Amino acid sequence: MLTLKLINEETDRVIRGLEKKHFQGAKEAIAAVQATDKKRREAQQQLDNLLAESKKKAAEIGGLMKQGLREQADQAKAAVATLKEKAKDLETIMDKAQRQLTEQLCQIPNIPYDEVPEGAAAEDNVVVKSNLKECDGTDTVGNWTTNPVVEAARLPHWELAKKYNLIDFDLGVKITGAGFPVYIGKGAQLQRALINFFLAEANKAGYTEIMPPTVVNAASGYGTGQLPDKEGQMYHAEVDDFYLIPTAEVPVTNIYRDVILDEKDLPIKNCAYTQCFRREAGSYGKDVRGLNRLHEFSKIEIVRIDTPEHSKESHKEMLAHVEGLLQKLELPYRILRLCGGDQSFTSAICYDFEVYSEAQKRWLEVSSVSNFDTYQANRLKCRYRRTADKKTELCHTLNGSALALPRIVAALLENNQTEAGIRIPKALQPYTGFDIIDR
């Protein structure tokens, strides 16, 4: 969440940032926070004064007793008791104000960096890079020739999955429900190969692998900003008050909750493979066909904890890492800088990676790489101790998908169709053990 220091010292910038993110009622929300903070601080000041007065009177009691001034001593004791009662009332006011302040801050999103483009929705995002050639002035795959596709056999991935017995969507419905596919044979092997490939590449890039739980408590969900869950997208095990993770970002980043790190140990670089669970409430139509949108899926996440001075460099390195994965998989891709209105609640800046679905003629998001500045760290109380002056400061947190598997699998199947079968990219062959899916 935003720090009170930022809100109070740079109020106008905060309001402009919230408006850029199309947060409704930005001025009113910030004014409410400042009013609650003022109430809390005033109560704190009164409490400090009362405690000081109480301490002073308590010190006088012993002297009065020694002088035999019992009546005055009893009066002083009564005054101290009255002050203590008033102090309790002020503590109650402070606690209530603090809870209200936390609730208010939790409802306010992070503010975007200056380089985040203006815009309200996905159509306002800016394509900053693509490995596709332009045809007739439009961004298409018309000149994409790395993976030649047989026109007559250009099938969507759900038909290819059935043709080659790779994924059984109906069986998943039988076992659980829609959005929980069953991978079979070479489909399961392809899935496992991608997991191992992504983890190996992360290891080469210096990321330490973590194998975290896929169920977290409410404190962890709150720490990374998934809770309060405003869109109802998390699966909640209500009896134990646990949540199924929507991404490994949640458990991995929470490793550093309530931790003070040493500056010399930053940046910390972690990666994790987990199953991810999302209710995807409200999804419908072509967007949910096949692997396009699932309730359970595999994903490798990269997470960094860094200093404010170096976090932008870390973000660039993470973007380069994800781009390198797509290049090695020989997929047509593009990179978008998200506009203010399309950014997540917690991010300060975010880039999406999309791969082109040859059969569906549409772009599929496969990764989001975000810098959260101090927003998550403030909720997590994740700090570092500066080497120079030993002062503690909030860290910056960053994460990204590297990569999410379902749409990668969809793109690999659709973009690698040949007369002989589905070709496996060279970089992936050591992990699959085969170079083509032909039966």
C-alpha cells in the first residue's frame, strides 16, 4: 500500500497517479486517509501528553508521602487514576483510527510511474517491441516464416490436442469441471518439458529455485495485495481460512514478510514452479476455449527483492529474460507497456508479453512482468538495512511469469503444425526427448 509519507508529502502527485490509473474518487479517498491520519496523530499527541503528566504526578506521590502530606498524595493518586482512564480512551480512539486507516489504504491502488502511458483499457496499451514483420502497415504474422504452417491443416490447439491425444478437456470436466484439463502422453511430457526448460533457464540466470506451498494464509494474501479480494478470483478454503494461490508470487514474496535484509544481499532472485488456481469469474466466449483460460494451470514465476536505486535495472533484466525464453521457443511475440487503466491494482509499471495464436488469429498473454515499487513491501514490512548509515528502508518487489504454460502450449501446437506433425523447437527437444508430435 502507499506510504503515509508519500501521501502527505506528495499529495498532488499521488492524486494524479491515481487518476492516471482511472481510480474513481481519488481526491476523496486521499482526503479521507489524511483526515483519519490526522485524527490518529492528534490522539497520539494527547496520549503522549497525558502519559507525561501521569508520570510526573506519579513521581510526586512518593515525595508527598515522605512529607506526611497524605491528603495531597491521595489527590495525586486519584489524578493519576483519572489520567490513566483518559489514556485508555485515547488508546481506543487511536486503535480504531489505525484500523480505519489501514482499511482505507488497502482500497487505494499503487500509483503508476511517469513512463506508464495514459489510457483506460487494453486497446490503449503500447506495443514497444515485436519480432513480427509488418504487412500492409499492420502488425500481422503474414511474414512469419520461422515456423512454416500448412494452410490446410491450420487447426486450433483444442482440435490438435484431440487429434494427437495430448489433452482431454472432457475428462477434466468429468473429474472436476470446466477449466481443469487432463494432459495425456506427449501432452503431459510437453508440459513437464516446458517446466524443466523454464526452471533450467532461470537457474542459468541466477535465480534460486523455491518449492513453496500452493495454499497460503490470509496474512500472505494481504501481504502481496491479493487480499482483500475485490474480484472474487481466489479459491477460498473457508473452514481453515486458507487460499489457493493464483501465482507463486504470493508464497515466494511472503518469504520476506516482516524481514529486514542487508543491502549487500540484494537483489534477491527467486524462481518457483507451482500450480496456480483462479476462479476466473465472469469469463466467457472464445477467451475460455481450450487452454485460453483455465482454473488450474502450471506457471514458473520469477521474483526479485531489490533496492529502490536498482529495481528499474532489475525490471529490465527480467524483461530480457522472458523475451529470451520466447526467442528460444521460436514463437511470434510482442511486448506491451500497459497503460494506467489496464495495470493491476498493485503494480507501478507492467509489461505484458503476448504470443500469436496462428489458428485463432489473436494474441494470447503469456507473461506480465511488474515492478511494484514499495507498495507490496509496505504491506509486507519488507525492509533492508543500508550499508552506509545502517538505516532501514522499504525494499522494492518485482515479479513476472517466466512463463505461464497453457497459452505457450497452445501457441507451440498451433504455430508448429507441419505435414509430418507438430514440430518441437530445438531448444525444447532435450527436455521432451522427441522432436515431433506425429501420433
